[in-house]
Amino acid sequence: MIKIRNVNLVDGSIVNVEIDQGLVKAISKSTGKDNFDGIDGAGKILMPGLVDLHTHLREPGREDSETVLTGSESAVAGGFTAISAMANTNPVADTAGVVEQIYRLGKNAGICDVNPIGAVTKGLKGEQLSEIGAMAESIANVRIFSDDGNCVADPLIMRRALEYVKTYNGIIAQHAQDPRLTLNAQMNEGVISAKIGLAGWPAVAEEAIIARDILLTDHVQSRLHICHVTTAGGVELVRWAKQRGIQVTAEVTPHHLLLTDDLVENYDPIYKVNPPLRTEKDVMALRQGLAEGVIDIVATDHAPHSAEHKDCEWQSAAFGMVGLETALSVVIKTMIETKLMTWAELSDRMSIRPALIAGYKNQGQKIVEGSAANLVLVDPNSHWTVDRHNLKSKSKNNPFDKMELPGVISEVIYNGNLVVQNGKQTSLGLGHND
Amino acid sequence: MKSAHLLSADDLSKQDALELLATAKELAAITDGPNKKLPTLRGKTVVNLFFEDSTRTRISFETAAKRLSADVINFSAKGSSVSKGESLKDTAQTLQAMGADAVVIRHESSGAAKRLADSKWIQATVINAGDGTHEHPTQALLDAFTIKQHLRSKDSDLSGVKVLIVGDILHSRVARSNVILLTKLGAKVVLVAPPTLFPVGVENWPVDISYDLDKEIPKCDVIMMLRIQQERMANSFFPTEREYSRRYGLNSYRLSKLSKSSIVMHPGPMNRGLEISADSADDIKSVIIDQVRNGVAVRMAVLYQLLGGAPIGAAND
């Protein structure tokens, strides 16, 4: 039994909460000064645990940069109780065997839900559908399919994939990047790329695919999710699609809500990411889109890379940033401190809606008596300074290093158990190194 | 010079650049004499770290360093461990351990020189000898030197000089460095190319842009032709080599339209018959050989200023 006293819910009420046997057992009104044994929630906010639909865990294949266990530890440190393992592992998660392996590794780690995402096409090659049915019917119960890292560029393959997943009420999560328009692309195409002589990744390469896939989704009446939207034009297209009732959802990453392409000027590959950092105008449009709900959710695109892949010249460096542990703080900074969103909306974009899109049963539930006890307790008024070397993630390629950010996570509860207490991981997740 | 390295033409103030050009002129006068060598950098080690083939630039730096009595090590990616996949970091640390005072780096990646200078991998002075499609600052210095030599008096800057740079602006490090340096020195720069060979974002550069070479030719003092790489054609930057040559090549007809006092430049190596016809390259207006000669003097001046050599004209033993 876990008790939390005098805690704020996102609707502004102050309550006492009892958790037992994996569920929220009782909620009662608090005087704000109640005093009983348990966790002091005064001044803190209790929300359903965060849910990430876009996480790279690197296992199997690159266990030197992240494993399912270290990724899970990073997730709970960031307040996540469910993450979604992208398919671009080695071997690729394109068979029931691989997704079940990842699912089991997640169960063994045991500190958050690890839901595998299946590849849309065999080997992420974009040529032939992978065994979507087998993955959907496996123990892993896969519903999201994505070739993330690669775009499903062939319009016919994309159409078939959208049609095929309808059997399972699945969803195709598209990495929108026209490969021909982004040949050797290194960064956002614009004023900065012209100056520093790096090959450009134009906004239109993203928007052209978003537009095409929205129309395909409408045509075959399926569900589309756009991964990491980065451009003002992309937000406009999604807004247009939603107005027409097309079943499209979209995500934005924390780094695209805060960082811009002028950071690339010193050629530090810590800022090398795909899709690339864009301009101030795009950042503002993304924030506005997220606030309005046009962009449905925040997703981390947590992409671990070992040191040697960033400690080199720009072109040789890998694309990607780790972000599970800084996601909530960056969203508070960009969306709450700017008064663009309320805490209820933050909870919606980082927990409730992602769980709804993916169909994760015990996640993203409004905190009521009987709801699943996957929860995060955060102190919104405290700040912390990011030290990338102290991250739980095995990789340290975090671009917010040395930044002071708002929001300190004190407790995380998974299936009714404390996995983080007083800001430290409990023994629950330790010792499962198999 | 304020900066410890030369990575971009932007590292130089106008004053720095004029001083470097003046130093280069003094050095050129000395090395034109019977004894070409100065003792100023004796005991210093200069490494030419070339990840990309460029015999011309390498021997120019090598000659410059040797004329200042520095020890020169040529480290080329081909035939070294780099081709087996050694990282820039490991190579840099190796050079550091060997006691390099300056590293002249040519690399196919934009920003490689800056990475080397900003990293803690090596303490040496870094000189950018061309990084990807970013910059080639010593080329801009030698171009400015050559323009000044032909068109301007001793102490002046390049105010009022109108320079056309023609060709593959998008991929040209020579163009980027020249735009920065020549405009800083007061020149007016016009870039001429088909629209496919301008970078998106060029509108923020302090230059005019034009798609029409014939319109610009009669109005310039300097025409600088850039090399066209064969692979650009494969990527549809222009339809055919011949169409490019017809529209943007310097031929005898266009040569005849140039003003009387104007000069023709090319950073080399030339594709004769593509961006420049043989008779244009060899015409009396062509100062292409002067550019090569001046490259040595300018690079001597850069090494001299950055490595803090003894004053010029000190005991010449």
C-alpha cells in the first residue's frame, strides 16, 4: 500500500491517494494539511505515468549504446511508465520472433511497459511488407508499425501497409522524409546550411510525404501517425487533415520544441538529428500546434549513440539524441512556462493521448478510483541542471547538457510499485541484468 | 590576428586581412631573391593533414612552410591508417603526441577544421586548407592578393572592384571564402550560376546574384571561374556539359566583351573546354599562374602570423 497526501491533480484539486494491488484504491479530498504516513505530495503534481510512442532501445544489435533494461531505467527516470521500442534494431523487428524477444526483455526489466513497434517492411527496405499479422498476433500484441529511420517512400507500399493494418486496428507511424530530396542531407536547408556548407534537408521533403500520406489514408480509410513533425508547413497539413476528419495523428519531439538550426554552426554533432533542427518560426508553429492539439502528442525519439559516433566530424556522426530523461522538463519549459498549455493539457499530450493512439490498456488513465496505478509525481517548482554524464541511459548524447530545466520527478509508480522514490530508482528494477 | 586558428575568412577582420596581404607582399619580395629561405620558423613542425587529394594546395603549403624553415610532415589519408577507418580524433591525438605546432587540414567534411580546433584532441594551430563545401580561406587570401596586385595600389583595400564569381556556388568552398573576404575588403561581388547551383539561403549573403553571365560580363573588373565537377551533371544540376559550357563557360567571345583592364581568375585545377576555354585560360588577361605563385607567399604570411615567427628581416643566417 502506498499513500500520497496533499497532492495536486492536474484539474487543480488537492487530494490524498491510496494505491494498492496495482490500482488507485481510494481518492479523498485533502485539507492540504493532512498528516499521515506516506509520501508528502504537497506542492507536487500527480499525473498518469508518461507514455512514449517513439523510443530507440538498440537491443538487439547495439547493446553498447542501449539495452531494453538501460532504456527502461532511463524511461522511469524521466517519468515514463510505458515506452515503445522502434523497429530499427539489428536484426530488424520485422518478425514475431524479434518483437517477442524485445517484449520479454521488457518484462524482465520489469520497471515499465516496453511495447515493441514492428517494421512496416522487411528489413526496413521499403520493398516488401513484413509479417504484420504475425507481429500483431504475437505475445507482443503489436499495433504500431513503423520503418522509422527510413521513410516508407514507395507510395504503393505505403498504401498497401495502410490498408493491411486495418485488420488489426493498427496504425502506420511514418518517418516523413522524401529520400530523393534529402540525398546526403545533413541539416535543415536554409540560411545556416548555405553559410556553413552542409547539404540541406528541406522542409518540403517532410511536407510532401505528409501530404501524400494524408491523402492515401483518406483514400483507404485507415490510420496514420506522423512521427516527429518539425516544420510549420507540416503542422498546417495535419490541421487541414483533421478538419476533414481524416484519421491522422502526429507527434513532436522535445528537442524540436526548443532547439533551432543555428546551433549547428559550430559543427558539434550533438545537434545532429533526423529530422533536423529547424528555424525559430517552425519551433513556434510546433508549440502552437501542440497547444491546440493539432499535434496530438510529444514523443521523445530517444536515440542513443555511443561516444565515438558523436566525437568526430559532423558528416561522420550519427543522427540522434537521447531524451527520455529531459522530455518532461523541456515540455514544461516550452509549453507550461510560456503559458501555452495547462498541466491537464500536458498530461493529455504526454500520457493520455499517446496511450489512446497506441491502445495501451493500463496506461494514460485519468486518476480515479480503480484506475491503473501507473503514476508520476513531479515537483513543478524545482529546477535541475542537466549533466549528460549522469543520465541513466547508456548513451550520453543529450543536447540539453548544462541547461537548467524546470520540473523534478520525485516518484514514479509502475503497476502499483514505486520504481522511483525521492528521485532515485528503487531496487525493483535492479538485478534483472539477464 | 586575434584568432589562434584560420578556419574561416570570417576569422579575419579587415585589418587582419590587409596586414596579412602586406606581410605576404614583403615575404614575396624576399623569396623572389636568390636566397628563397627565411629562418623564422626553424624548429617548428607543420603537418599537412590531407584527407582529400589536393596536390596543388599541399605543395603550396609545403613550399611556404619550407621557405620559413619549418619541418614539414605530409600526412595523407591515402596510405595512412585513416583509410583503414581511423577517426579524425585518433589521427589528431597522434599528431599531438608527435609535437605538431600547426596542422594544415584538408577534409571532405564541412566543419572538420573547426572540429579539430574546438576539440581537446590537439593543441596545435589549425589552418583550414579546404573543408568540404564550406570554406578555403587561404584561397580567398591569395585571390585578394592577386586582385590587389593587378588592380589596386599598395595600401588600399578593394573598394570599387567588381568581382564576378561564376559556377558551382552551392558546392564551392572557394566561393564562400571569397564572398566573405572580398566583400570585407570593399569589393562588390556578383555570383553567377544556374539557379540549381545556388544554395537556398544565398539571399542572405552580401552579394548580388545573377543567372545571366552575358549581362554581367561587360560590367566586371574580375571574373573568377569555378571548377565544375563531373558528378554534378549526374545529379541533374544542369542538363549537359555542353549546355553548361555554352551558358556559363568563359569562351573567346565572352573574353572579348570583358573590359580592357579586367582580369581572369580560376582557383584550379581547370577543366579546359568546360568552364573555361583554352584561349581564355592562356590569354593575357589571365592571372591564373600569378594566383599559384601568390599562394605560396600568402600561406607563408599565414604560417608566419599564426606561429609567431621572428620579425621578418631578422638575422638571415
